[in-house]
Amino acid sequence: MIKCSKLADKRQMILEATEKLLAHYGFHGLSMQLVAKEAGVAAGTIYRYFDSKNSLILALHDQVICDVGAQLLAEYDPSSNLRSRFDYLWNQSWALFIEKPDLLVCKSQFERLPLELASSMSSAEEEVFAPVKKFWEEGRASGAFKTMADEVFGALTFEVCANLAFKHLAGKVNLDANALDNVRNACWDAIAADGG
């Protein structure tokens, strides 16, 4: 079980520095010396909390997942209808990506980590995003959603949201409220069993 609490200490400063640097340099460009400098601590201090770069990245991933889960599911109502829940989750995702552009870059970096690290990250995601998994399962079981894997549902909905948020922030596409409604509706149509 992962702990989803932040500590106001050197460990937290190191994680925040790592998130910033991972977004800028990527996994392979990240070094413990860079993290130490960014966090304002001695390089040896990092090793009091993390025994390797890999353990540091895993701890950062768990924290980011906890932060995202807390914001994404803050007012999620599992008793509302499927469409209302979908709209809520999609809108929360959009707002989160727009408000925290470094999150988008870190998300991209996490997805490109070496396989041995990437395989260690799925348990944290499964735990934090269990309500989303239950949402997909309920939609399939009721016949409201197409019969597809959760990962496919995510790719057709939240990955679309993330990719468009990145393009919106980069100035490649301008999505006003009406355009966002159209995109969200298209994502719903992609997973709904009756096409809408």
C-alpha cells in the first residue's frame, strides 16, 4: 500500500526537485547531482532517503499518482450515472493537465522509463485509480460500454485529453469550451456501446 501524504522536509524538497528536472531533462539526463543542486541539499543527503536513482523515480511516481488521484477523484460520485461520471473525470483531467503542465511532461517521461522501472509502477496506479477501474467495469457489465480493455478505454479518453492539453499549451491548437465539449463527446462516443 502506498502512502499518499506529503512531508514538509528534505525528502519532499528532493522529490519536488526531481519532478521539475525529470520534466526538463528526462530520465537519462537526470542525475543525483542535478537533483541535489536543485533541491539545495548535499548529494549525500539524497542517499539518506533514496538508495538509487531508480528508487527516487519510483517514489516520485507514487507521489505524482497520489496527487493526481486526489485531484481527479476529489468530488467523484460513484452513485451518479455513467455519463455524468465520465464528464466529471474527463473535465477534471483536462483542468489538471492545463493547471500543471509539468505533470504532462512527467507523465510522458514515466511512460518512457526502462521496462524494469515501468513494471514496478503499475501497483500504485491500480491502487489509486481503483474507482476508475470500477467505472470501466461497471460500464462493460451494464452493456453501456464496448467490450475493450481498460487500457484501450484510457487511450481513447484520457490519453486524448492529455495529448490535446499538451498541444493546447504549446499553442498548436486552441480549444475553447465548445471545442472541448465536442472532443469530450467524441471520446464518449468512442467507448459507448451504442456509439453515444
